Amino acid sequence: MSIALTSAQNRFLRGQAHDLKAVLQIGGKGVTPAFLAELDEVLERHELIKVKVAAGDRETRDAMISDLVEKSGSALVQRIGHVAIFYRPSKEKRQIVLPRG
């Protein structure tokens, strides 16, 4: 259950994420329940985050990223190399107001 973003919203979020540093890093163990719990907590707090995916080949990275999108209920804003940008609005306190699409 991921979020559908319009192209204008996607462009806005890419601009917002430009100066962000990678908050989380996923490695060789893959997507673990502990990582998903941490991802959920960080998305709730920040809404827009960068995650560094340290996997060997492109297919493995793509599989990990799509798995994270699916299990976290977030939207994939952008993926460049080993870094993916995720967005999910906070349930408690929304900080980012998206433009209308």
C-alpha cells in the first residue's frame, strides 16, 4: 500500500530532499524486522528521508527498495545509484505540505 504522487509533488519532494544526508543504511542482511521498525520510526518523525542501499548489484538494490516501499507504505520519490528517497506523511504531525497535483 504505497502512496501515489503526481509529477509536481515528486518534483517538489526531490527539491526538498536535495540537501538531506542519508539517515539509514541497509546492508548485506537485507530487509530485517529491526530495520523496518527503525524505518517506520524515522519516516514518522521526518516524513522525507534518504536511505543508502549497500547491495552488490542493481537487481538486488531494486528488489530491496521495492520491498521497503511495499512494507513501509511509503512512496519512492527518487533513486540514484545506492541512494533512495522515501516519503510518507506523518500520522501525528505533518511537516511537509505537498502541492496540489
